[in-house]
Amino acid sequence: MSRQAVSVFPVFAPLFFSSSSSSSTRDGGLCSSARSSPDEGGGIQSPGSCSAGRSLMTDRSGPIGRLPEHLLVEIFIRLPICEWVQISCVSKHWASIFQGECVWQTAIARNWPSAGLRKRWPGPIPRGSARRRFQALYVCENLVPAGRDIDELVGHTYLYLKEQLERPAIPPSSILHGTIIDQFIACGRTGEKAHELASKIWLAVIDNLEENQQTFLLLKHLAQEGEFFLPFPYSRSYKVLWRVFDKLFTDFRDCFNRVDYHDALAGAKSRFQPVPSTWLGH
């Protein structure tokens, strides 16, 4: 699912993330091989087709450059998403189109027609602008395995958690987890379903973090916090904690000094028995 998607995220950050969430632009963005052609909603295509589209769209003096805005929007949303950053750089006018709401509202209507029928929901995690909604819908479709239905709230919750974990001062994980549970319950989910969705979102966010020093420090922080999940159901809480330790001991093993490694391993052994052999050895 995620490694390929994450590797291309930064390309689209200027479009998908507003200046108010600059911390998320480091590893955000929305691009996936899940969509393979403009007719299917504008996913990534082969380098050749992207290059051809860029050549056509970046000709300022050509006929496309002189089209009225509503027609430009209809063209833009049919092109691969990998072209949108390039397109927004053609002119100030085209950049302003992507800064506005119309292109995102139109893209939502084209890709997820039923999303426009949904009412706003109660709870601490808002729906936000059309650009934010497009971002959330794309996340839900491509990053969080939420079943056959596209649940916009799942995407917004993913974005909320990701941004909170990227803040310089991270709120306690128990508060973040409780906020997510409260949000789903406020929107009519049962307690069981709320915990299931919350666990999926935590796993998706952890799996889609960039491999850098900031992520290493974040994972260490989560591991040191210990049992930061609400106590039910135990299996799901341990699944997320297991993933935190697994990333630390596999993806970030070389970032540990010897003392910190043995401290982290002791914490893992106190929760999981036996620990996998891949976690051992520094």
C-alpha cells in the first residue's frame, strides 16, 4: 500500500497542503498508482504520458492557455494528478485556480459524486475547505483500508492525527486517541467500530511516515509513552504498539546508540513475548 505512495507524496505538497499546515508538507501530498488514467479520475500515469501532458498544458500561448476558467478547471481535473504542480506553475492565474475552491469542488464531484450529499458532522475534527475534503477523500481511498465504502471522516481523522504527530510539541497520545474515538462515536459509530477505525488510522499514519530523524524521535516518544491506547480492545492496541516497535527495530535500528537500543528493547520485551529475532542485535 504505502511505501510507493509515500515516496511520491512531497511532489504534491504545495497543492494539497495549505500554508497553515506547513509541518505536514514535509511528507504529505496525495498521489497513488490506484488511478491509472485521466478517465478514471486523474491518477499517476507513465512518465511518457505525464511529459506529453505537461508539454501541452505549459504552452502559455497555445489555445488551452486562453480558455475561460471554468473550462480550464474541467481540463485540469481530467489530467493526472502528477501534473497539477507543474500546471499551477504556468501562470499566476492558473496558480490562483488551484488556490481557490472551484477546482477542488469540481474534482470531488467528478471522483466522489456522493460526497457532496453528506452533511457536516459533529465532533472536534472539522471537514474544512474543498481542498481539505479532496485530500481526505483521496487519503481514505488510497491509504486507509476502510472497506469498499469511501468514508470521508476516516480521511479527515488520518490528516488530523498525522498533523498532530508532526507538531513540535506532540499532545499526549492518549488524548489524540481519545479524540479520535470521541469523533467517531459522535458521528454514530459504535464503540467497537470506533476502536477498529482508530487502530487502522494509527497504523496507516505510522506506516506512511518518512524515514528521517523526526520520525525516529516520534516513534521513540510513542514507545516510551507505553500503553497510550484506551484499554479496549487489547488486541488492536497491541497491534499498533507492535508496529511502533517494529519500525524502530527494523527501519531505524542504525539510529540508536547502544544504551537507547537496550532501553527500547527492554520496553518491547516487557510488552511482547517472544520478540521477533529481527528486533535483536545492535
